[in-house]
Amino acid sequence: MQIGCHVSISGSIDKAVDNAVERKCSAFQIFTRNPRGWHAKELTKEDITNFKSKLKESKIDRFATCAHMPYLPNLASPKDDGFEKSVKTLINEVERCAQLGIPYLVTHLGSHLGTGEEGGIKRLVKGLTKAGQAKNDVMILLENTAGQKNSVGSNFKQLGEIFNQLKPAKKFGVCLDSCHAFVAGYDLKTEKKVKETFDEFDKYIGIKNLKILHLNDAKGDVGCNLDRHYHLGLGGIGEKGIASIVKFATKQKIPIILETPIDDDRDDFENVRIAKGFA
């Protein structure tokens, strides 16, 4: 059972491991830099050494860790400058993951900004393929989207079509977000519906390509396209559905990472504890 959450790197990047241990995580996700800007401060030798040694001490499996792309890049952008900048950031993030020994980098698929899905997908595949040429063993994970306006990759058939165009195949995998899948129209409220959803994922993408599961309940209901994560069991998916997802991922040995809110109702400590209870 590998269950954890997204943790802060505030102070220094190795603090992420301390935060994960403190929350009793056996998996975790980080941003390698400030996610709200384009500029990334170079990782120092000290940053890298401290992160790696703390991770080793923590006994958290390296393959239960991932980094997430910052918010600004848009790999499906029709605008040349925005697209080039986004690809450059992706390549840089892959390199940063390699330096830290993090095997997976999760990326959103972007928005075609109203120019149409076909053009957006073409751009996306071009950008991902370029980043996939890196001579390291970091795998780029495509995250399914919530189906917001102008987005691509919210249904498994389309996500599979994008994924299957990427070469070399060994450089790419998928991260499934339960909230995104649910609000994009995949009912996850019962064990039966969860099984049907994963069967469809397997048909178009392949369960073997699912490397990380983002476990989030949803503020909205099925098919509403509202990308608002919520506390486990308290949202639209509910306890039965969340428990079934946890059991499935645990059985398949897929690391589970929470991106749930921190508020008066609950914090990460509590959500991680609850997720473990469902396993």
C-alpha cells in the first residue's frame, strides 16, 4: 500500500520529504519549483544531495514519488511563443526530476484556446515527443482532464489516441485523477461503476500504463466538468466510490497521491489517514 499526498517544498526542496514523513505518507508528489511563475531557480548540489539522502532515510519507495508540472505551461497552445516556452519548461522539469531521482513527471494536457481539438492535440503530441527525447529515465505522465472548455484528453478514448502517438513509448505513462474522471462523465460512485471505468481505461490506454493515481473526491457531480477537488468521501464520488478506487489501485500496486483541500473540515493528515482506512 503506497498512499500519500502532495507536499510543500517551502524552505528547501528536501523539506518535502520531512513533510511526507510527518503526514505518514508512503508516496508523495511535489512541485520542483514555484508553480505560479515561469522562472525556476537552479537546483544546487546541496539541494539534490539533501533530497536524495532524506528520501533514502525515509524508506519511501522512489517509484511512489512524482513531480507535477507548474501551472503556466500550455502544451496545446496555438500561440508559438507560449507553446515554445511550455515545451522548454517541460524539458527543464524532466531534467530537474532526473537530478532529484524522481521517476515521474505529471503534466496537464493544456487548452487549444478555441482553435479546435485536432490542432491542440497535434501541438501537444509535438511538444511531448520533443521532451521525450531526453536521455534519462524520467517518465512523463499524461493527466486526464476534467473536460473544461477547450481542453483535450478528458475521455479515455481520446487520451489513448494521444498516448499511442507518443514515441519512445517507454518515456510516457498516465496519471489518472479520480475527480477529473468523475466530473468528465465517468460515474465512480459504486464498486460496479469503478470497475467499469477502469475496464474502459484498460481498453483504450492499458492499466499497465497507469503509474500514479490522483485520489480526489469532487465538489461537483458526475459530468459537471467542475475541476474542484474535495475531501475523500465528502464529495460527489462519496465513500463507497473512493473506497473502491483505493482497493483497485492498491491491488494493482499503483501509488495513490491525494490533492485534497486543507481547510476547517480536514487537513492532509486526516485525508491520508482516511485513504489508508479504505485500503
